[in-house]
Amino acid sequence: MLSNYAIRVTDLSKCYNIYEKPQDRLFQMLSFGNKKKPRQFWALKNITFSINRGETVGIIGRNGSGKSTLLQMICGTVTPTTGRIDTNGRVVALLELGAGFNPEFTGYENVLLNAAILGFPKETIEQRMGEVLEFSELGDFLGQPVKTYSSGMYARLAFSIAIHVDPEILIIDEALSVGDARFVAKCMKRIKEIQERGTTILFVSHDVGVVRTLCDRAIWLDKGTLVEDGEVFPVTGKYMEYMFQDELSEEQGLHQNIKKNIATQKVIDSLEQNDQQIIQNHHALDARPVTHWGARKGLILGASVCNKHGTRSDVIAWGEPIEIVVQVHVPSDIPRKHLSIACSIKDLKGTDLIVSTTHDSGDIQLLEQEEFSIRFRMINPLVTGKYLLVVAVENRADLDIHYYEYLEGAHYFSSLSEQRFFGIFQPAIEQTVQVL
């Protein structure tokens, strides 16, 4: 009978000896008698927990709390000082950038190397090489030495390998933090698919929102000790309260990151207002969506999120009017009676935040002409963050929606607010005070 646990950690501790000078380590080894004792640093101390098969568990904690050390010991790359670790299944890990790669090998050779280390048959991984290449989107770079790769390319290759070697236990240590917004959204979608197959996932992230979206349970580490282990919302809630000041600093950093694009965007907006011919189609679709499928692909000609001037913008201010434009070509053989044009705004974790369809509005009549555009207007309620646009052409004849075309990632954009908001979005709210 198979054991129900996937990972079991018992009284785990890790101690590092810290020497004042590099040569002190040598003197310590060669000395007999009076030895100068090094300073001891306990990265982890007396950690005990168990993770069952199929669970997704988030490891949270500030920098230096021991998260990465814990994962490295579970993977077997670091030896515990005391305690025991038992794993039950094939462990595939995405640790620090470049871990497990030979920089002199090509991407292709590193795929084979990692598969061999995991005991995966060479013939099987060669059969899946096309899938690895397609997901990583590395193209000809798969034949180049990985020492020539950027950090984002490292992350793409590492994640692509991990998901194509049939992991039973998948360990992710902030490996997706270096990816671009579109690829992160694509990875989050694939992680959810892996969850549905019953894979055990151990996930480290500083983003509490991601942990809450993906995980059933959270383990909070601080200064090498286990502070809390339990259901994800109570544990992350206590952690957020504890980290409130650090959270403020992170939000200010996100503001600065988004603001870097504003000066460039203002120039683009100005040019577009003065000369609409500068950009042939400023509603052009992103060339690399997260997903793109449907029975009649090619109906969606363009889609974008536009600012108050009606021009495509990668940075939208909170509280300002925005307009989502969807341009379509719908042949006459597709009946208009049950035709619906839909749009939604998702966060990078794939959560639908705002959804609108012409079918559900009930008061809009689509044109009989083959080419037309739909405009969805609203006041931007999104708090500071990064988002993506989804557009679709639907057949709503039945209760189950049939998609002529579904495109997730038509436009990647950011929302920026000068005010500090909590929650996912912040609509305009009228507040009054009166004497009781």
C-alpha cells in the first residue's frame, strides 16, 4: 500500500560555520589542540512537518528565513546537520537561477542532462523535445550554450524541463520572478494543470497573492524556525500583518517600476494624438499570447486597453476612463443571433477580475457587416499592479459557451495609483458621516 505522504521533515536543522577570514577554515582543519571556534549560524532549527500527496503548500517568510535552505535539503543538494527528510516520489526542483545547468552545454544538452539525473529515459525526453521547445519559446537558442542565456531564458528552460519530466513532487523557489509578465501567466496556467493531475507542489514566493491563489496550506518560516503551519488564509494573514512595513516598501518599489514606463508612454500618446498614421494598427494583438484557440481562429483582428484619449496604453491610471477595443472579422456564415464578443481583465495568476460580454449586456446589437469593432468603457478600478487582457468571440446558443476564438494575453498592461489601496480593485465609493 502506498504511503499517503509526499514529503516528511522531522527535527530538521542546518548549521553553517562562519569564519572571520578564509584562511581560518584551513587553520581549523590543520590545528591540533587549541582551536579557534568559528561562529555558528543556524539557517534552520528543529523544523518538523509533513506534506501529503496532491497538496500544494506555500513556504513564506522574509529574506534569510531559511526557505531556500529548506528546499535545497529536500532536493538533496544540501546535507542537514541534524534531522531527517523522507520524500515519496520523483522530485523535480526549480531552485536558484541556473541550478542544475552546465553553462558550457547547449539548452538541448541540458534538457537531456537534467532528464538523465532524474532517471527519465532519453528516448522519452527526446520525443518530448518539441514540446519543451514550444513551451520555452527559445527557438534557435536551444542549440546555444546556456552561458549565453539571459535570466529570463534560464527560467523558461528550467520550467519547461520541469513540467515535461512528469514530476510527482514539484518544488519552485522564486524561479518565475525573473520571467516577463506573459510567460509568468503562462506558467501559472500550467501549474494549475499540474495541480489537477495530483502532483504535490512546494512553492516559495514573496507574493502572498500567488500563494493564496495556488496553495491550500502555508508554512511560515522566520529566522530558521517554523512560526505557523496551517490553512493558507489565516497563516498568510498573520504574516502580512507582521510584514506590514516591508509590504509598504515593496509597493513603493512597484510604483517606481511602473513609473519608468510613463515618460515613454506619454511621448507615444502625444505622437498618436498628432499623427494617427505613425502606428498602422495601435490595437495590434500581442505576438505571444498565453493561450490562443477556438473553432475559427483568425476572427479577432486586434484588441487593446486604451487610455482616456482612446489610444493603446501600457500604463493606465487608476480612476481614469479606459476603453477596451476589440476589432473582429466575422464572416456572414456565422449567425449574429447568438454571437457574442467578450473581454476580461485577469491578473498574472489567471484570475478573472472584470468580465463583460455583448450577450450578457442584452442591449447591444452586433452589426451584419463582416468587420466591426466593439468598445467596452469604464472607469479604471484596478489597484497598482500588472494585468492582461483576454478577448473572445463566442457562440451563446447553448448554456455551455462555444468559442469561435479565445485569446488570453491580447495586451499586457499595468495600472498605477498614487494612493495606497487594499484589495484587488477599488471602485469609486461615496462616503458620508452623520451624527447618530
